[in-house]
Amino acid sequence: MSLFTLCFLILCNHLFVMSVTVDFWKLKKKD
């Protein structure tokens, strides 16, 4: 696996985790 592919996967994973975290916080604030 190339370094570029690795960086791309890490970036995608980071964005996914951030979006999930934001959704989680929105649900928590609603209560």
C-alpha cells in the first residue's frame, strides 16, 4: 500500500468519525 493511499484512508476515517461524533452530540443535546 502506498503512503498516499494510507493517508487517504486515514483522512476518510477521520472525517467519518467526526461526522458520527457530531451526530451523537446533537442527539445528546436534544434530551
